[in-house]
Amino acid sequence: MISNDIELAAEIVKNEGIIGFPTETVYGLAGNIYSTKAINKIYHIKQRPLHNPLIVHIKAIGDLDRIAIEIPAIAKILAQKFWPGPLTLLLKKHPNVSELITAGHQTVAVRIPNHPVALALLQQLDFPLAAPSANPFGAISPTTPGHVEAYFKEKLPMVLDGEACKAGIESTIVGFKGESVVIYRLGALSKEEIEKVTGPAILFNKEENAPEAPGMLSKHYAPQSTLYVTDNLSECIGRFSDKKIGLLRFMQHREEQNIKHQVVLSPSGNLKEAASKLYAALHELDAMTVDIIIAERFPDHDLGRTINDRLERASKQ
Ligand code: TXA
Ligand code: MG
């Protein structure tokens, strides 16, 4: 059931239930962080491996001290600047945060979502909400209440309606190693925006490093149809001349015969707009009867970098 009844949503999570939860980035599957029953339900419904930790959503910076300890000064500066917003901080966890949330890690991921409905719900609660994206493990993230309903109709008592997500792509995850600022997951807040505050940040390299955040490594965000990402669209379309192609492009349409459906993300060339529409476009292309989806690689800066990251993971076999 999709509903905008915030009181009902509050009742459900107070009683250790799980709801579809709108944020500005993507929809989440939310439950009380202090309820083992609720957290287990989240992992179960999402079919998420227990070694993949959850993000904690708080309503105000004042609540941060109950979630994390030994917070670096630069983390506080980032929180002041970007919260509420699509920035998740990876901090040393407070002893009261269970290892079920952090999957045994001593760090906890935390953010304040910038969505009026999410904040109104959190205001009614005296506990934060743990929420992973509301998609089955590995599938495309949901950016509308309809996407969540399509994935989990029978399994959720309600999806709280917050309309289409404005950012449309997950939060950026930032952690701290010694003096360094490390971006663990590219997201809706660009590396460039973060570096204006912190100076040069390190981009966590999934190939070189141990899997600090397991969910960031595997095939992820993937449509059912096979997805190809290319720098050379003409060659790629030609190579699959016998296939029905679904095409995902940045600014302009193409006319080839074998293109059965195409989505252009931003005719005006705005990377933020393109990022906000990416997942809805993948959902749309996946619902068409195409054999394959081809996406062109985006300019590799600002949110183009985030889009390329998601396309690459979605295209992993
Ligand atoms: O935009 C978002 O961040 C959305 C909305 C709902 O807030 N949430 C989201 O959650 O994307 P999820 O669970 O789909 O992705 C969270 C990522 C996972 O890759 C997880 O491994 C990583 O954050 N993560 C969470 N806690 C962590 C921790 N303590 N240490 C390392 N990685 C962590
Ligand atoms: Mg996710």
C-alpha cells in the first residue's frame, strides 16, 4: 500500500515493523535501529547478506553523538555544510549501535536525509531509522514509491509516499583515515563539492583495496537485461545489429533501425539532471522487450563520475 499517512508509518516502525521510506536519494527499507527484530526483517526482506552493513538515518546533528564517537573535526565540518543531504559519514560507532547494523564493523554509516516526509517521520520517533536502498540485493535502486511496491508489494505493510526522489542516486559515502578523507562510494554529492571543503580526497579503489564496504564491490544496481557501457556507441550498436537494443544516452537521440527504445537523460547536458533520472531510465528500459541495453559513458567529472560508477557495476557479468 502506498500512503502518505506519516502517523501510520510512525506506528508501524514503533512496533518493530518495516516500511518503504522516501529520501532525496533513493527509497529505503526503514526500521528502528534499536530493534533486533526490525533489523533482521530488513536483511531478510532485502535478501541482503548479513556482512553488508546498513546506513543509520538521524533527524538532527545533535543526535550524532548517540551514534558515533571520536568524530574528526573535518567530519563535523562536512556534516554542518551538507546535512540534511546526500552525504553519509563513516565514523567510529557508539557502543549502543549494534553490530547487526554495522555487520561487525567498528564503524557506522550515518546521514540526515533531505526529504520533508522523511524528516517529518523522524521527528515523530525517539530512535533513528536504519535503511538500505529498497531493492532486492543487486537490483536497480528505487526512485519512486511504485518501484518499491513493484519489488516488495506483499512483504511491506506500507510504502510512505514521498513522490519521485529529487537526487535519484545514492548518497556519497565518506570516511576518514588518519589525515585523509576517503570517498568509499561516489554518490549524489560530487567529489568536487566535497573537495571544496576538505581539499583533495582519496577515491577508494575497489580493485586495489580490501573490501572495506562489501556492497560496493559486487555486481550491483543491475537491470535484468544485459547492459553494455561503451565509449564508442556507433561500433557497439553495429556489433549488435541483430538485437533489439534499448539505448541510454546523455543528450541526444539516435536513429538506428535496431534501437527499439531509448532514453535521453538530459537534453540540456546537465549531469545532475541526468543522475536524477538514471535509475528511473534503467527501470523503464528493463520493462521493455529489448535484448540488451547499451549505455554511453558519461563525461568523467562531477555527477558524470557517479553515473559511470553505477553503469560499470550494473554492467558486470
Ligand atoms: O542514499 C543512500 O545512502 C540510501 C538511502 C536510503 O539513504 N541508502 C543506501 O543504503 O544506499 P545501501 O544499504 O543500499 O548502501 C549502503 C552502503 C553499502 O554498500 C554498505 O556496504 C555501506 O553503505 N556501509 C554501510 N555501513 C557501513 C560501514 N559501517 N562500513 C562500511 N560500509 C558501510
Ligand atoms: Mg543499495
